[in-house]
Amino acid sequence: MAYWLFEPAEPTPATAPLIIFLHGWGGNNPASFGAWIDHLVKRGNLVLFPAYHDFAGRTPPSAMLVNVISTVRDATVALQREGRIRPDLQRVAYVGHSIGGVLAVQLAAVSRREGVPVPKALMPVAPGIGAAEQRSAAQLREIPPTVLLLVVVGEDDQNVGDRVGRIIFLGTPQIPPSNKNLVILRSDYHGTPPLVANHRAPGAANPAYWVPRDQAAGRRLTSGSLSPDLPPVDALDYYGYWKLLDGLTDAAFYGCNRVYALGDTPQQRFMGLWSDGTPVEEPWVITHPGMLW
């Protein structure tokens, strides 16, 4: 399978942390997450964006994890040998959206066994199984106990809800409660446009990254013809998904900024202000499995 690699520049480092970004089903075009990818790269990270199924959606679910494993393994080997920037394999994070969130969790569970980089940070966003292969509780316990885990869901996600997010949070007792949270982002209709914490909310578009050919239909596409379908960037991105991943990777890689990702702190919950100074609705933060019973 194919992958895209996004590299920091000006200055170009010799090595950089590696963030493996797994898209949702049908989202194998990096344009839908391009603004988030840009943000991560500007922070000095290498971002690896595998396409684990074809554009036509014909890849069977049972093959998706196999495709992710082989693509990440091959890409990592190639980068170590001939990349302009070598990945720092002691500073690796997985983030995934929807089925990509499930695959990120599955990949973390098999990382040591399959010879792919072992993550220090793991952030499944709106994880949903759908038709993807399910994993047992025993396999969730294979996730390294040293990982920092942040499960992020939206209160108005009508596609997958929070069921799988709860399963991941509850099914990883090997990770100390202090090192994992379940964050439920909330919608806020105070201003215009409203902030809606639904399944599309994690998207943050950059139309410049639109792949110019629909491989399934064999016809060219332009960003202009599809830009209305690309998700915009809003406060849910800046203060929610982006801030949380930034804090999580800073804590895992450098031992700093933990308060922006974990612990139900004011810094973690702060979601910005509307133009009239009204605070945006704070998320609910679950810090201990007992809070879900």
C-alpha cells in the first residue's frame, strides 16, 4: 500500500519524532487532515500517513491491519536507510480517526511482535469498529504499559458514539490511571458557526494535499470541486484534538506539558473563548475507570 510522508523544514533536522497518522475508512486522502498534519510538522515531527485501503473501498476489513503493519514497517526501514530525515524511534506516537483509531490501538498491541515502532503515545480519536475486525480484551492488554493513552470521543458523534472508546479505556488496565484519560468533547452552539463534536469534527482540511486522481473512477479531481466537503478548522481542532495530541507527545517524548493532555486539569479542559468572551464548553474528562460505572 502507499503512504505519504510529511517532513519539517527550515530548518531541516537530522532526526525527528515520528507520528503515524491513520485515517478513517474512505479518508485515505491527506487533504481531509492536511491542516492538522501541517501543525504537527511545524512542531518538528515527521508524519507518516499510510493509505491502508484502496480508493474504491474494495479492501476487506480483515486486510486493513495487515496493510498498516506492512506499510509502516516498510516505510520505517526506508526512512532509516535513505530518508532525508531519520525517524527517532524512541519518540513515536500513533493517532487515528474512526477505524483508523481502532487500527492505531491494534497496531500498538502488536508493535513489538510485528517489528514496527513501539509508540510512547497513543491517541485514538472517535474510534469505531464498524465492519473492521474486532479485537479481544486480551489483545488490548498487549498494548505496552508504558504508553500514554488518550481516548477522544465527541458527544454528538452519531456514527460511532463512545462505545469503542470506553472499551479501549476500560480494557487497558496495564496502563496506570494517571497515564490515560477518556476525553468527551462537547458541542457548543453559543456562536456562529457552532462547534459540533460529531464524527467529522476531527477533520481539518488543507485542499492543497488533495490527491489529483480518483483511482477508482479513473478521473481527475480538483480541490475546488471537492472543497465544500472538506472539514474546516475550528476551536475543536485548536483547543481539542491538536492541543491534546501536542500535550500527549510532549509528555511522552520530552517530559513536559502533561497538564495539556492528562489529569482533568484546567489547561486540558480549556477550549478557548467565543468573540464575546464566553468560554467554550469544556470537555468531560474521565480519569479513572470507576467513573464510568
